[in-house]
Amino acid sequence: MEKVCHSTETSRTERLLGYLSVAAAEADLRGDDAFRRSIDRLAHPSVCTSPPTNPTRKLLRSMARWVIKRDADNTERVIIMARMELIYERPALLLQALNGRRWEEAEAQLRDIIKRQKLHPEMLLDLGRVLNAQGKWDDAAKTLKRALRKWPDNPMVRNELGTAAINLRDWPVAIEQFSKLYALAPQEPEIMLNYATCLVEAQEPDKATVLFAELKQHPKLDTRRQVYAWVLLIEALRDAKKVDAMRDEIAALTTRHPETRQAVLNILTKGVAGRVPLVAARLQSASSSSA
């Protein structure tokens, strides 16, 4: 079994299970101390590509209790430990670059990590975020689509991919991401705002008006974002040919926020092509967005 565990042809899960089997045998034959030494081998570089985290160490201790005491309560945790993928741990230099918003440095480090280490989808997510932060939308979209194939249920991947797609004006991809995020979190205003913006751009104004009507006074949005949603509500109502409702909203908005009059005038005179699309995460004021 030891030879099987060290073989390069043995998968990581098989190695974990193999070491667990060896540890269990040693516990039966030679006692608890031998077992604990065997459990320590689970952190060996031939098994793990990085040191185990504190939660992982707790799971290893659960293994020890389960094997020594045959504790049925820990059985499920042992199975999870044996099957789980290693958590991607960011090196200290990468964390410093990310926290310092040194995007080019972070990108170079991430590309090197992806090249040298076994690929984890969170590496691709990190790289996609860094590329988005630099405005490299096309590279970001390609990277995040790779991440999504490996991690299809992760909302963070979908959010970043949707952000890249908005900036690329790839509305089918953007709507796909934000519609799924909206289904998961229908009351999250940032998701609603991005989704509604995509719907306006994709010429689906009826759906957008419902969202913008709620967002224009959403308590979790600051005034700037509320005004942005209100301006786009007027645009969506225009596209939906709901003229009376549009006039009511124009009167209410310009009375409360006189600085938006130029933005509203642009909507009425320029049409859809006259507005620069904005991403909710990087919103400008309604007046500056219409300049």
C-alpha cells in the first residue's frame, strides 16, 4: 500500500484513501502513536501540493478519532476529507499584490502559478478578476469561461464573467450570467442592477422596467446608484413605449434630482445608441454617464 501511495500514477484521492488504510492498519497493529505518525504523512508533499490548512488539520484529527475509536459520528467527515480537492492557497506575495491592487504583478504571478501547479478553478477566478480590473475584458472572458466549465455552480465566476461580457457588449453571455445570479439572489441590488442594465441593452425593456422600478429607491443602494437606476427606468419605459409612465417618472426624477435633466434629455434625443453602458461595480453619476 505504501508503494501505491507514492506512485506517480496514483490519484490524490487514492493516495489519501491509501494512507488512511495504512494508518488504520498501524493503529490496530502498533497502537495510537504509530497511527498518528501515519496520519502525519497525509501532509507529505507527495500527497499535498501545499501545507494543510487549519480546517484540514481538524479533519485529520477527526480521522484519527474515527479510526482509533471507530466513532461513527465522524464517518461522514472522513469521507469528505478523503474525496475533497485541495483548497487553493494563495502565496503571500500574490496576496500582497492583490491587496495592494498591483494588478500587473498579480497577473504575472497567477500565470506562473497556473503554469507550474495543478490547475484549481479558483486560480482562474483570481486571474479573471485581475484581468477585469485592468480592463482586459476579452482575456478575462476567456479565462472565466474556463473557470465556469470547471466550476459551473460558483456565483463569483458568473459575476466576473458577466462583468467582462457587459464591457464586451456580449449581451447573450451577460444575460445568461446575471439571470442565473438573479435567480439565486433576487433581492441583491448589485445583481439586479447589472441584470436590468443587460436587459435594456438587449432590447428587453419590459423585464428591465420591473427591476429598475424597485431599484430606484432600493434601501441598499446609495443615492448615486438609485439615480442611475431611475434614469435607466425612464429609458426602459421609452423603449417599452409606455409614454405616460415615462413622463411621470421624468417629472418625479427631475424634481427630486434637478442635476439629471441633461441625462434625461440625452435619453429622449439620442436613443439607445447614445448611452455608454455602465457596469454597476464601476458606476459613475447619472450626469457624467450622459456626457
